[in-house]
Amino acid sequence: MIELRGLTKRYGDKTAVDHLTFSVRPGVVTGFLGPNGAGKSTTMRMMLGLDKPTNGDVHIDGKRYDQLRDPLNHIGALLEAKAVHGGRSAYNHLLCMAQANNVPKKRIGTVLDLVGLTDVAKKRPKGFSLGMAQRLGIAAALLGDPKILMFDEPVNGLDPEGIQWIRNLMKHLASEGRTVFVSSHLMSEMALTAEHLVVIGRGKLLADTSMADFIAENSRSFVRVRTPQPERMRDVLGSVGVMPVFERDGGMQVEGIEPARIGELAAWYQVVLHELSPQKASLEEAFMRLTAESVEYQATTQAPQPAQRPDQGGKPVRRRR
């Protein structure tokens, strides 16, 4: 288990992480989400003792990272896939880590085979693609067979087969009772992988809840109804105190009533239905809604206007060449 208590990091006047308190439990994949600049990377670095907190602390199975003997046997992490010695072979990169953490040498072949790099074990990582570097980083995280795994953007550079592989790997690790903590900007992938979410914005905790509850609490759900008798259906719904909102294409959005009840009413009043479908927001929509006010860097969608001078009556300036 990973436990954060009042974790804070300041750089001068800027607070990157602001009194974060949450726990990452074993047995489930926990997703770590937040806009750019939210403090995710700083938080993960403090978990691993790479940055020192200004206040608060982090415990890995009850101890600070610097108190762990042979830490790779307790927690494995992938933060920077390319952060390897380019002159060593993939095998020797893992060998150095194994020797420093009292990991049996035979474990190297096991993890290389697990991530699909056995055939390139003697090659230098400086020639690896980003996807291969990711696989080597995952092998390093798994080297000590730890009970806690942390992954920062683990699917970067992976092809579709590789993405499916790492998704299934994380789920399998969690099913073994391990603690799996993963940060990613790919909402569609996170929705398929994580069961629990921790969301931060501007360094503050915004949510610590299950995936299902997060989407339900931060999104709007409704039932879409299509019928060749829209006015009739509107009157039927009105009879039970429900007022639909008509869409431009003639369909209607209905809130506050279950789809089954709508179907029963339509059958009772003999209204033909062409569509009766519950609509729920995606993880991305729920995330955008929750973090809208926490986005530090926002781009504009407006096209730049041509330069003008007040004395030109609003006409574009012609620049001399």
C-alpha cells in the first residue's frame, strides 16, 4: 500500500503539490489523473524519494522510501522510459539493477521474456524505439517482483498489441493482490484499465473514488428517445411530471426516469419507439467537467487576427518586404 499524508511541495512561491492525502490500495488498478501542470509527476517523484517534500510524507508499506532495504523488491516504477545508460545492453542494464538490489540473476531472463525483449537483450537501448524503451522500463519495474508497481504513461510508443498487453498485465498484477498505480493522459485507455481513480488539479486532490462513481458524479446522464409521434410522447412523459428536451434532429433527451419506465409508458399509450437508449458520459467528459477550473495552460480555438493600425480603418496591415 502507498499512503500519502499532507504531501506538499513548493518551489519558491509556486506550490506544485498542495497537502495531498490519499491511499493506493492493493488488489485494484488505481488511475492517477490530472491536467498538465497538476503535480502528478512531482507527486510520483516524491513517492520514490527523488524529490524531498516541503511538508508531509509518503509511506511505502509503512516506511519511507529511503528506509526500504533493497527498494526494488518492494516497489517497481516506470517514470522515464529513456532514462537508461545508452552504452549498456538491455541485459546489462537490468543486471546492474539486480546486483544493486540483491535480485537473483535468473530473474533478468524472466522479465525480458515477459516484456518480449529476449531477442534484443544484448543490444544497446540507445537504438531502441520508444515502444521498446517502454518495455525495458516495465521489465526494470518488474525485476524485483515487487508488491507495488507505479507506471507513468506506460503505453507511450506502444502499438495496439503492446497497449493491450500492458493493459492486461496491469490487471493481472492487481488480481494477484499487488498495488498498481498508473498515470496516463489517455482517458480511453484508463477507462478500460483502472477501477479506482485519484484526480488532482493544481496540486490539490479533486477526487478519490471508484471509476463508476467518478463518472456518475461528474457527468450528466439521460435517455435518448426517438419516435414518429414526438408530441404524443411528450404528453405521455408530461403526465408523469417529466419534460423532455427536443434535439435538432427530432429526438428527445429525457432525464429523471429510467429507460424501462419510458418503454412501459410508450407501450401502455401505444406510442411507437424507434430508439430508447441510456446515454452516459465517458471518463474523458467527466474528467473535463471536474478539472475545467484547474487547467493551468489553456489554448484558444480562435484564429489569429491580422495586424491592424487604428488609422487604417480596420484594414489589414500590408508588410513591406
